[in-house]
Amino acid sequence: MLNYSIKNTIKPISIIGLISVLSACGGGDYTYIGTPEPEIPTPIAPPVVATPVPSFDDDGVLSANIRWTDYGVPHIKADNLESMSYGVGYAFAKDNICVLADQIIKYNSQRAKYYGPDLVPASGDSEHLINDFGFLTLGIRAHAEQNINALSANSQALLSGYAQGYNKYLADTGVANIDAACANMPWVQPISNIDMMTYSLGIALLPGAANFLGPMFLAAPPGESFAPYAQNVAANNYVVNAKPVITMPEKNPSDLGSNGWGLGKDKTENGKGMVLANPHFPHTGNLRFWQFHITIPDHLNVMGGSLTGVPGVVNIGFNENVAWTHTFSSAEHFVVYQLTLNPNDAAQMSQVIDGTNRLITSKEISIDVAVAPGQTIKLSKMTYATHHGPMVVVPGSFEWGPGGNAFAIKDANLGNVDIIDHWLAMNLAGNIAEFKQAFKDYDGVIFNNTMSADSEGNVFYIDDSTVPNLTASAINEMTTNPLLIGAKQAAGFTILPGFLSAFDFERAVPYENAPQYSGTDYVQNSNDSYWLTNINAPITGVSPLYGDVDNQQSLRSRMAHKLLVDAAGSDGLFNPTEVEQALFSNRNYLAENILTELLAICQAQGSTAVTVGAENVDISAGCTALSLWDGTMNKDSSSAHLFREFAFLFDKNPQWLNNFNVENATSTPNGLMNNNTTLEQFAQAILNVESAGLALDATLGSVQFVERSLPDGSASGVKIPWAGAHNIEGGFNVFSTRTGNDGSLIPRHVYPAQNSDSILSAEGSGYHINYGSSWMTVVNFTDEGPVARGLLSYSQSSEYGSDHNLDQSLLYSQQPQLRPLRFTEADIEANKVTEMTISSAPE
């Protein structure tokens, strides 16, 4: 079991063993034996910029022109970064003010102030206490306050302008007249540049420390209570009902994923670059994308999409000469350290590092907590940390005290102030060389792979997400010591001993040691590791924290490799239409591999019953229905849902005929075993469909749908048919449903799955889509400049009933397709719907 293996993998005897081994080898002077590190290229001098982009407005009066074209896309023009971001903040708030307002109180540790201690009132789940005390423990607000003036002028300008633009929209509209989901809420208030920086620092922790807020909440030395306590005598009658259930954190609890291609001149018909962006992110909550276009004449002209609250810069997009996209990296961004407590310290408040005693520090932190309408009290608790970072406790796994051990987490993204400057540098890049320079100068791409192409047909891939720069000693030990290997397999992330400084890290892996590839053919990623970015040039020899090599690929990654080979037409070269068709082909990799065999197996079974548990199932009707399926996940595909249910069961217990072979990594394992398990899985799939009240031969569009929530979080009742595959079956254009926390407290409805075998909901009568392909674009460079098509599948605005809450969704539902992106001045003017100029000058 997980808890047992971790406790017994990192127990004190393992540390003694490590000390012996390290002593025998000269005090830990290990050398990592593996593929040699890549040769460090000769640095490319950054281009000389005669006139840097202006940061602040020169007269203190911000002004931005905003033109909205079809589908509610804003095109913001200004003379400087501060004014430009002012326009972006205004336009974003117009579409999604509730989402960002919710996130500001989240990262400012104010959830309990407005919502009380629990997510489920009076349950003792302590979710809001955990959030608020957790981010206070991490100190992101304090870091923002202390470091805001040390940021670059560009970052300061963008943060300031965005906050002022958001505030102008709120002031102009009035809190009573904004989106009904948060209208008149006391937590919707003007924000500051410090609020925006705090938010940025919090987002950086999403793949790491932000998933350990619960373990931080439980952290307390033996004999001490983790529970908060009332701060003053008047509040002492308040009983803190803290009964949180804390389990082992995950690196990627939301299962974030994406596809991305960068095609070079050797892979395109016109010999120029092309980029496909296909992020798979939640359709609700704090990770929504939003499309916009920003221009500062003679300096900046960028169009694309960014996540909620990104102040002015484009995360995934293009300018006149470079296009880029991102996928969620398989890399690790933190390390959990197992501390060796000082055996002579009865309080167990110190550890031993390199034979020297180091104190575990404590600090009292306090938050406001709502206890009745209009009434708050102040609760406090102790938080504990070492120089590694906050202490963490997970019952049964990471304990403080037993065996003389304790645990702390160190996140490489904590305090990352490069985020805004890094993306701005990408936005400003004029070619691949300048694009690369952004990664040499900054380390702010916090958890992403990057694929890019330029107008000359060059491509570049890098995983320069923020990864701990471990020493050779640490890398050697974590890759050879069976105890540490076992601990990582059990926990899902790296656990290292803290008793030697040689296992510590001080910074992120530098640019030259990150996995990367440059060429003129292609780069791609579908969330498997960097290893097979380009099938003809596998990447090896980098830190194991970036992910695996020689590993079995996901079905979606295999689909991506297959599309790169067979979707380009007879000439083997892509044009933008073929790339878009590849995205929306809605092919199903698992079906292409085993459907013929599955049909043969079920047809041979005939009407002879298959026993599943206590039921005898006649699978013949299901077999007949499946024979009608066209093998794709389009709206009119009959019985596609039946195969999906089989795919979910197959994924839990694969019945591959041929095993994985690293020499054929993109095509193995393959084939289907003809056995009782395969028959039982198909029979169970039939039961799943029937128990949900669905016909076996129903079309996918009748069972897979998008449905908006009303402002109060109830279902709107309007179900929009939806095409698209699922990751489980090896789709490329994938969609799914997420019933858990979407990172926000904005009310929404979900339909629970009928069982743990799939996401099919009997209550919802199908698959309620709220996750998957979101900001989809194909950017093609031509002699006349970039020509782009794109779609934001869930539309620009999260406000129910607004003009742009559903328009792009209806376009996709009609037929999966992209739409023209209005990048040129002539195209913007020809499709302009409305225009306004906003100013910070007193009226």
C-alpha cells in the first residue's frame, strides 16, 4: 500500500545506509552516469533594440483604444505597456470579472473571510481555512509587497495598468450591474498591482506547492495541535471544527493536458512555419483562456489567448514573425525532503544537515473568518518551515516524529518573478533566435513545454519549465538508490533525504541544460515527456526531473505521431487546411488499433452470455450496435459512446496482444487479446450504457453535450451537442468532464458519474463536457504575413446570457471548425462591431 511503502522506503535505516554509501565514495562526490550533457552552444548575442518598448505612460494618464470584432474579440491599441494593459484589464473584466475577483480573494487568503471556514458549511472540511492559511504559509502576498518595486519597469507597468483597467470597468459598470454570478458580492472590490502580483505568484505554484496546502495545514510537531485557535478573548467561545481529510497530493490533480505542433519549412507546402495550438484546459474556473489582440505601434503586435488574469501579455499566440504554443510539462517543479530530526531535541524542532543542527522555525499567522452574517473573528495557527520550505504532514505517509523524520516541500516556482517578463519577451520576438533569447534571459514559463515556428520555417522546442537544478550527487542517488526509486513510484513525485546539503538545490535548471530541439522539420508534444519531441532526434541526457525516456507513450501521443505522418496528404507536406482537418478529424487511436479484433471477438461470441459479476450479459445487441460505428467521435457517429465505455475499462486493465517495445515506441503495445477479460470488459460497457438509460446505437451528439450553468449554479437545461474524442481512447481533439474543484467558487452544476469506471452520468444522460480543447489555433506564415484561424470553444465570456457566452460554442457544435482571426488593420476595420477609447483622466 502507498502509505506503507513510503514510510518504509524513507525510514531512518535508509538514511544510515546512504551515509555509509556516500562516505565510502568520498563524502558524496557522485557523478551522474548517463547520456552526456549536451554541448553548450555558443551564446547568441541578444538583438540590439534601438527603441525599447515604452513601459509607463509619460503623462500619468492612461489611454487605450479598444475595437471589438466578431465573437467579442477585443483589439487593444495603446502607446505604452501600462496603457495597453489598462485596456486589456478593462476588456477582460467586461467578459470575466467574477472569475478574477474570486481568484484575488483566493490568493490573498480571504476565502474564509467571506465564506466561513468550510466549503460545505459546518462540515469541518476546513477547505477555506486550508486555502487561506496555506497561501499565508507560502508567503506569496508578503513576497509581492516586498518585491513589487524590484520588478522590471515592464512588469510593474503591466501589473499596474491591468489593475487600473479592471477597476475602471468595475467603477463604470457598478458592482450591482456586473455578471449576476457575483453582482453585489462584498468580495468584488477594486484591486491593486500588489493583488495582481500575488495572483501571479500563486498561479506559479499550481503544479507544486499549491497542491500541498492541506499537508501544510496539518503540519505540527509531536504533541502540538495543528488546529487554528481564536485570537482574542471575545472569540474564545467559538469552537474550531477542523476535521480535514488530507490525502497524498498529486503533481497534476486536474489532469491538465494539451497538444502542440511547430511545423518547419521541411514539413509545410509553402516552406514557411506553421503552429497548431490545442490546449486542453477546464472550460470553467480559474484556468479559462481568453482571446485578445494587443498593439503598440512600432513595437508590439500580438494576437492570442491567455489564462485568466495574465496582465497584458499573450500566453499562446503569434506576432508578425513568430508563433508559439504550450503544453503541460511532465516535469517536476518541487522536491519533498525527508528531514533527519535532531535526536537530542525533545521538542523535535530541529534537523541535522551535514552534521550540523538546523532549527525548524515557527510563525503565528492569522486570518479573518466569517462566523455569522456580517460577523468575523480572527483565527490564528502556527506554521512551520525549514530552509527547504514549509513543513508538511500526510497521515500515514509523511509524519512528523516517528523514526526521527519529518518532511518539507521546496518548490522551484516559489517567488518566481520572471513570469511576465518572459512572456513579454516571447511576444516581442522577431524570429526564432530572439524567441530563444527569451528563455536564456528569463525562467518564467512555469509549467509548460513550448513549441514554436517562425516565418522563415525554423522550429524550436524547449521544456524550460521551472525545474529544480539538482546536483550530480542527488541525481545519481535518485536514479540508482532502490529506496528513493521506490519512494517516487509510490508517491508520484521525488522524495530526497534532507540530511546532506548535496541533495538540496538553489535555483532552476539553466537554459542550456533544458531539453530542447531546433530544426526545420517539426516539433510536437502531447504531454508525454520531451523524449520524442521529434521522432527522428530523441532527446536524452537531461535531468530525470523532466520526465521519462524510453517509456510507453499515451494513446494520444501515439495519435499525434500518426497524424504527423498520415494527415499531410500524398506530398507529405502540410497546408493549414490539412492541419485543421487533422485537429478535427476526431479519430480514435484505440479503435484504429483494435476495433476490427473486438468486433470479431464479440461476433464469435454471438448470443452466448458473458458473466460479469452476478449478471449474465447477452452482448449480441451491443456487437450489432458497435458494427454500425464509423470509428470516429463525430456528432453523428452511432455507438461511439459504447466503444468509449469499453476504452475506460480497457485502460484500467489493458489486454494488449503485443507488449511495448521501445524500438517501436509510437506503435506499441498493440493488438487485442481474445480472452474472457476482453469479453467481460465489452459486456460491462454495455451495462454502463444501458444503466445510464442510453441506447446502444445512439449518436455521440445525442449523449455528449455542453450545458451552461445559470448564475446561481443550476443547470440551464440547454444541452448543445458536442463532437470530440477522449484521452482514454486516444483522441487528439479531446474533451471530458470534471466534477471536482475547478479552482474557483463561482457556482456551477455538474452531473456525477454513475460509477468509477467512466465519466458517463445517468443523471445527466450522457457526457457533460466542461474540459478539453479550448483555445485552438492554426497559424500559417505567408509572404503577406501570418494568416490564422482559431476558436475559443467555450466562448469569450463566462457571464451567462451575454452576447459572447455561447457564440463560439454554437459554431463548434454546428460543425467543429476554426474561424478567421482578424489580425490585419483592414480585417479588423471590416469586421468591427463596436469601439471605445478609455482613459484614466478625471471626467
